[in-house]
Amino acid sequence: MGTNTKTIEMSQQPLRMLILDAARQLFAQHGYAQVSMRKLATTIGYSPTTIYHHFKDKKELFLCLTEETYRDFLQAINSIITAANSPKDALKKILYTLVDMGLENPNAYRVGFMMESDLINDNNSHFQHNPLGKTMYNRINHCVKECMPKTADDEDILVTAHAVMAAAHGLTSLLITYPSFEWGPIDKLKKQAIDSAVDAII
């Protein structure tokens, strides 16, 4: 019986991945509010009932996608911090990686970091209250803290962390939103934008 259950789970996994891939693309193209489970079902050629076997509602599906993005970025952050020569070196590499991951998978970046939804309010933020997202955010804040003078207070650390993250996120958002614009060499642009932000503040 255990073998049969495992076989069923394995056979369902490709469908779950199909649902996630299609949902990621739909959310990125149309926004959270404009995507319904019925529209998703039509896109992949299955009935809505089939999708409900895997996800209880649109919210759960969306949060699953954000968690995938946060998990990937958090793994990259942890590897960078472990291998870095200094906190400042780690911070720059983390921000470079944020840009790189956004360019490699723009739909995932849109869903994870650029998506407006009715899940974002004072009590239920899919970013700040997501364990992976919160850990990711705290890792970056701690890295900034390690770069700053010991006399820096919590407010200075918070504002500095948000400033350097804004530099990387702003650049990534622009590159994703306007991919055909003549930006010049991306590596040079990325280095100048991020290094300038980090070096000027820390």
C-alpha cells in the first residue's frame, strides 16, 4: 500500500509543477486580482476541480509560488555569507545575486517581489509574515549591521538596509519591466548601481 501511495504521489508531481508554472506566468502577466482558478484551469487544459486537489484556493497557490522564490534566494544568501571574505563583500554579492535571479526568472521575481495582491495589508503580508521571506530579510539586515559602525542604532541600520535593497530591487524591476531598453552592459550597470549604494552608505 505504501508503494502505491508513493507511485500516486510521483505521478501527480508533474501536474503540480504544471499548475505552478502556469500560475506563475499568469500572475506575472495579469496580476493577482485578474487570475482565477478557472482561468488557470483553462490555460492548462484541466478542470478547476483538478487544481483544487493540489491547492485549496488561489491564496495557497500564490503563497506556494512566493515561497519557492524566497527559498531559492535564501539558499543563495546562506551560501554567499558562508563563503564571503567580509560582511561588505557578502552584502554586495547578495544584491548582485538578487538582480541575477530576477533576470534569469523574471516571472518568479514579479510574483515574489513586485506583485500587488489583497494579501498585503497590515495583518497579512505574504512577505513579512512568510517565514522564508522574513528569514531572508533578516539575513540581509544582519549583514548590513555587521558592515556598520558599532555605534549605529537600530533606526540607522534599518534605513541603511532598506536603502541598499532599494538600489538592487529598483534596478532589477527596471531591467525586468523594460528589457528592450538600451541599458548598456548589465554587469557594469549592476556593479555601479550596487557598489555605489553600498560604498556610499557603509
